[in-house]
Amino acid sequence: MNELQRAIEEITYKSSRLPEKAFRIIEKNREEAIPYLRASVEYAFAKRNEMEEGYQLHFYALFLLAQFQDREFFPKIIEFVSMPEDELDYLIGDCITSGLRDILYNTYNGDLELLKKTARDDTVGEFVQSEVLDVMCQLYLDGVIKESEWKSFLKQSVHDAQEYSYFYNAAACLICRCHFADMLPEIRYLLDHGLMDEGVMGKYDSCVDRMFDYREDRQLCESPVNAANTLRHWAMFEDNSESEVSEKSKKDFEKMLRAMKRESHQPAVMKKIGRNDPCPCGSGKKYKFCCLNKPKDALDAVESPNERQKWLKNYPYTGKERIKGRIYLEDFYDPLSIEIDKILYLGLMNRPGLIWERDEKAEEQRAKKYLYLAYQKCSERMEREQISLLTVYDEKYSIHYFCEEWIPELLRLLQNDHEKEIYREVGKWYKAYSAK
């Protein structure tokens, strides 16, 4: 038995430690090893219902074939991952959601139609479908797939949706990842019809934030792949005892709690503005020639400018400096729409904090004041522009929140506080401008 055969034998069955030496030998003998690796995947596919206990070679083979970028075997890999979800889970387990996209990306042979077919095949597991979507998105980001073709595929997938699937969570994430702002209606459609889970991306307002957020842009698929490095830290090879893992988890949880406390309790920094300093409104004028002697803004009666700025930190960037190739709210909405939307955002966007330390009454009072200010500006605009329906206003101007969401919430808060006069005013207006 030669060196390569011994290495193949060493990785054929499960072991408690990663067989790194065997991996190095296989890497050194790439061309000779590929037929063995391919055969193991085909064997596992054929014997999936009667696989002997502990057989593992096919699992390692997928990562090694990705490392070798074996594009010729791509159709067989697609056939393998398209088997029934429970059978595939038995054969490769966590690889479905932790590595499969890299395997597919590094073996992709240029057959886009095969990827499309697999992604849209309802007999394929929903997590496999989502991994295929990630591969397609990376190919778009690489310039391999045209934007028009990628958008068309995503839109058709959404419009064909009939029931909830993790696939649509993935599609919505990728629409935001690609910053396709014109496809926000598709995300809203998925949310409104219960076709995606709010637990994945949050409500619609969070999706809008993600659409304009470039901080987390990164490669979706890793290339090249190193099988040993990828698998080294997998739990199947970890030597940590349960107590050590538990202690680490406890420390991580405590660290998260401390961060949440700091976020919710840290007051906004009050910076004194000098008469000759640039005005914080962004006009470019000196403070004494701009906002120093202006009447106090109605927003300041709710929260200070510093406090508002603190809670708008995740709001899409609206400053003057721009980076080429990025999209901004101003590309789609006028200043007044953004101004009203920021007021709604301050009133409705969930603010982080520990549940048991929240002052719900104070939060409701703050939300009510912001929503009433938004109502005043919105009603003035509709009257000025002779807009007769809230749906028309939404289509032209609404960003994070639509009238059907925030106006009923304002009415609820007014009713709770027994503000009958304002409640009647807003209720009458809402009824008059709602769709007949």
C-alpha cells in the first residue's frame, strides 16, 4: 500500500482528531487522489440509505475537491446535494450550512442554468437552495452574472412564492446585500405574506437599513479553500470539555449584557457649540449666523439633538460625502420625505436595552410625540400637494414606515392617554384619506 492509499484509508472513517498529515499527503498527490475522492462521493450517494457506521471519506472529499477546484465533477456534486434533505443531513450534517456554498463556488463549472434549476427545485432542501443562491450572488458580485439576469431571477423567485421557506429569507438578505433598492417592494411582499421570517432580518424598517448599509459587505464565498484549515475548528474535532464550552458561553453572554447596558444607559455626549463653530445643522455657516437664535425645534421638546443623533446612528447615511458606486437615500427620496422618515424612525425603531430595565410608559410617550409630529408634517404635505389617498403618499414618499402602520399606532397611543380631541382629529383625517 503506497503513501496516498494509506492517507485515503486514514480519512475513510470518523476520528476524534483532524487527520492533518493525511490531508497534506493527499494535497501533494492531487491528480492521483481526485479519482478516489470522486468515487467516495458517488459511493455515498448510491449507498446513502445503507451506509456503514462511521464512513466519512465522502465528507472530507467534498472539501478536498473544492480545494482542488474540480470543476469537472460539479454536476455530480449538484446531484449529491439535491438528494432528500434528511438523507443529505445524515451524510454531511452541518456542512449544509457551514461550507457547502464554498464547495459549490469552488467547483462551479459555468453551468448557470444548472444553478438556477437547483435553486428553484422544491424537491431540494431549502437550506441547500439558499446556499446555491449565495453562490449565484457571489458570481454576480464577481461580474460573472449580469445584474439584469440576477435581478430577474430574484424577482421571479419572489413572485412565484406560495409558502414560507428559508429560501426567501436568503433571497431577501441577498437583495439587501446587492443594494437593489428598487427591489424593496419584493421584500415587503415577502414580509406581508408571511413568506419570510422576521427573526432573520427584522421587520421592514430593519431591511431598509440593511439595504443602505455597506459596513458588512464581504465575500459570500471563500476562495481558494483549504480543507484542513476550514475543518480544523469544527466541533467534531474540538477537545474542549463541556464545562469549558459552557464557561465560555457564559462569559460571552455576560459580555453581551454589559454591552447592551452601556448602549441603553450611556447618555449622548453633550458638546458645547461655540458661536464661531460650524453650525451642527450642516449648513456650512457659523453657528452664530445660523441656528443660534432660531426658535427651538419641536423635536427638541421630545429629545435633545445629541440624543436624536445617538439613536439615528443606524439610520442610512445622509451626509454630504459620498463614495462612488454606493446608493444613498437621497438618490430615491427628497429631503422632506427623509425628514419625516427620521421622525418616524425615532419614534418606532426598536431601541436596544434590557427588557427588565425598560420604562415602557416613557417609551410610549416618546413614540406618541414623534408620531404626532410626523402626522402634522405628513398631513400638511398631502394638503399642499393635493394627495387624496394615503396609498399614493406611501408610493411616492414613505421609506421605513407606511401610513397603514404608524397612523394606527399613533391612534392607539392617543386613545391610551385619553387625548380625545387629538384622537378625533387624527382619526377623522385617517378615515378621509384611507382607500375607499
